[in-house]
Amino acid sequence: MKTGHKLLTRMCNSFYGAATTYRQIDGEFTARTYLDSAASCLMLKPAYEASLKFLDHYSNTHSDTHNSAIISNQMYKWAHAQVLQFVNADPEEYTCIFMGSGSTAAINRVARSLSAARPEKPGVLISLMEHHSNDLPHRETHDFAEHIGCVGEGVDLGSMDLDALEAALSKHHDKIDYVAVTAASNVTGVVNPIHDIAQRAHAHGALVVVDASQILAHRALSMQGIVGDGSDDIDAVVFSGHKIYAPGSPGVLVIRRSLIDGGAPMEFGGGMVDQVFKTEYTVTTKFPDREEAGTPNILGAVNLGMCLDIMTRIGMDVIEQHESEMLSYLFNEMQSIAGITIYGDTDLSLVPRTATISFNLAGVDHGLLAAILNDYFNLALRNECFCAHPYVREMILQQLWDLDPDLEEAEIESKKGMVRASFGLNNSIDDAHRLVTALKEIDTRKDWYVSQYLRSEDGGFKHLKGSIDWNTYFCPSTVLESVL
Amino acid sequence: MEIATEHYIDAKGMLCPLPVLKFKKYIKDLTPGDVIRIDTTDPDSVKDFNIFSEMKGYKIVSLVEHAKSFSFVIEI
């Protein structure tokens, strides 16, 4: 077995929370299967353990005098370098900026920066597939925003419709600041052709801003395009460290330095100035210092750097293959369950996808299905609309219209959503098998499972036997006393 | 210009998919050729009633967009 595969197999079992057990509703204690990586990932233990060793030398950056400050300064720079390397970004051309707790901060930053730097371009084009964090900031910072739909319709939506993109770019000619597009959907895992999109945008004087939050942990991404003349290179990428196995790490923006070095920084404070007088001050020209006012999230950045290093050692091709095998198995098995609807085009030869699957089971509301999977099978899945309302609505609309018009409005409301299983490095084919086994079991005894729940006032579902007493699993004071 | 119709549905304040479902429920007892006016405030309803009508072969006789609401007249 090649080293990458060996390391992957070892890493699969090396996560905080991999051995977490909960009591199922029937009283049995079983291991939890975590299938919610698209929301946030488990912590990769070896990366965090390496980061904890760094704590022996922890200090603030912004000084090169005492040893710990020197080491912390260098490690913080190392983390920036790890990011640029991971996305194949030339350090001469691109800068990496850490900010906030996830990509939301980075997207708000790039939206403000670009709209300030390019006032002659009042519009943005946003794919319909976006998480709200890669939609609303662009609407807020530009005069107009137009959404670009996907190929296909209804439950079978594919990737961004490039003809519709071309038409919108032509219609607005050179008034488009950038195209905002996710590299992979947080709902369906559908992967977009970001370099093709970049090339089309550039041909119309627009840039491309890519949300890489849902792809970087799953398959390789390169700022450099395929064509070789730079026409399809990516201008800016944002992502969340907590979605690449480093909870507690910052949001990340990788952007062409030329796009932001002419304007003013977005935040002011320590570490981003050269001189300060009572009446004026001079901002440093150094990147990323200029864009990272105040004390940064040093430990988080170091931990992210460790994760990226480990994933590079495994090889993104090995990781992609590992997850593709799980995805193919899931598609085959889930499509054999009559009542299951899988959202998004499932023809993997046409539409590449990460191992994120959103689905519904006929006759069982999404909230109830997620509750049953948790209560009876210890499977951790998320349900509802995953902060991507326009996209989810587009795919479930026909099913909503087919509902019985005599249903109560609250009941109709509770059908607006899906269940999502999102797989990552912490999962194996056994986890995929567990999900399929559970869905088949529920499908055969639907009425019984449904009868075990009451609909609560907030539209959710409550088991007849009540719900988890979380404090029995984690009580902060008890845990603190056990370590003091 | 508003068209007077015998059949009327007030779907103001309702969000997708309720306007379309209310429309489906109401037209159960009507006959082809009947004309219904439906008022909505859901911004998605413009697109929804266009798609739904096309799917079912209904005709949107008129659509009046007010400041915060929409008035459709649809022939089934």
C-alpha cells in the first residue's frame, strides 16, 4: 500500500470524537457516526497534538526580540506559506490573510475590498448554489446582483449554467466586478468548473471569487488555471479552517495582492502601521500585516497549517479517491431505496461531486428522519436548508407543489428542507454502510418510527421517551474539576 | 389595470409553497376557462406562478406588480 494510502488509513481513525459514544433511544450505548463535516469537521488529532507542542513556545507575533516571539512569528508566517502552497498560489502574486472564524469574515472582506477598489463595476453575478455567506455580502456591497442558475431542473440540478453566465456577462458587459461561485456545493457536493468560469469572467473584465470551503478538504484546488496563460487563474479564494479538520482556526482569504494593495485596509489597529503620530499615521505596505490588524489567531493558524501539511502528505488525489468510493457506494445503494430522492445530478460522469449527499425519504419529514437517524442509529446528520435557501428551494419546489393543499400550514412548513450526510477524512466505507442500513430499516418500518414521535410546537419532533440530557455527557464544571 | 374576477384568493403574507397550494385547492371545484385573481406578497411567487401555469397549461391573463405585492389573474 502506498504511503499516502497508509497515512490516510491511519488518519481516518485519528480524530477527536472518533470514539464518542451516546446512548441510543433503546438504551444501548453505541459509537456515534459523524456525517456532518460540511457544517464543521472533527479535529484531526495529530495536527492538533503538533500544534499543542508549539504552545510551549507560544507568544504574540509583532516582535522579534525574545525567543518565543521569534518562534511564534516564524510559525505564523509558516502557516501563511502552508496555505499558499496548498492552493498552488505564487507568493509573489498572491497573499494569504487570516481573519475571523471562517469564510464568512473572508467573504465580507473581499466583497468590501473589491467593491471599494473597483467602483466602476457596480454589479456581481452569484451562482444560485451559494451558501448565504457567499451571497448576501456581495448583494450588500454592490448596486446590483444577479443569480446564475444551474444546468438541469428540479431535483436534478447540475453545476453552474455556463451559457446563462455568458449571457449575463454579455448583458452587463464590463459592469460586473466579479463572479462569486462555490467550488463545491454545501448541499449537494456538486463541483463547479471554476477555471472555465474564471476564463469567461476575465473575458468580460470581471474577476472570479471562489468559495473553496466545501472542496479543499476533499479534492485539490489550484489558483493557477489549466490553460497556462493566466486567463483562467483564480483571483480570490476563501475558506474556513474549521472545514478542513482544524476547528478553532481562522477564516482564510487568498487573493491577488494587486487587487487590494491600492485601497485602504478594512480594519485598523496594532501591527498594521509603520508610524503613528497624534495627527496622522502611515499604514505598512507589507502583506499580510497590513490586512491583519491586532493579535491574530496564532494557534488556530498553526493548527490549520499542520492539517494542510498532513493532507499534502496523504495526497489530495488519494483523499479524493477515498471519498469517491464512498460516494459511488452510497449512490448505488440509496437509489435502490424506492422512497429516497437524492438531490442534484447523480450522473458522476457528467457532474463531479464531493461526498456530500442531500436527500429525502418519502413519508418522513426531513426533521423527523434526521431525529430517527440520531436516536436509533447514532448517525449525526444535518437537516433543513443548510443556509442555502434559494438553491434548496429550487430543488424541492415541485415536491412542495405536489403536497396535499389541505395540509396545515405548519406541516407544510416543516417539509421545506432535506437531510444531508457529509463525509470526510474521518469516515470510511463502513460509515456509508451504516447510513444505508439505517435508511433501509427505516424505509421498511416507516409508520412505526413515525409513531414514536410527537410534533413539537416549534415544528420539530420529540421522541415519546424525551430527548438527550446533554449535561450527562459533558458537564463543564465536572470536566474542569477532573483536570484541576 | 386591475381585472375584476368572480374568483379571488388572498395569499398575501404567505410564503412558498403556500400561494400555489392555496391556488391548487381553490381551483379543484372550478372548470376550465374560469378566471381567478390571486394577490401575493412572496417575491418568489412571480416566478412560481409562471412555472406552475406553464406546467399546467394555465394562462396568466395579467400580472400587476405593486410596491410590495403582486396581483395575478390566471385563466385555468
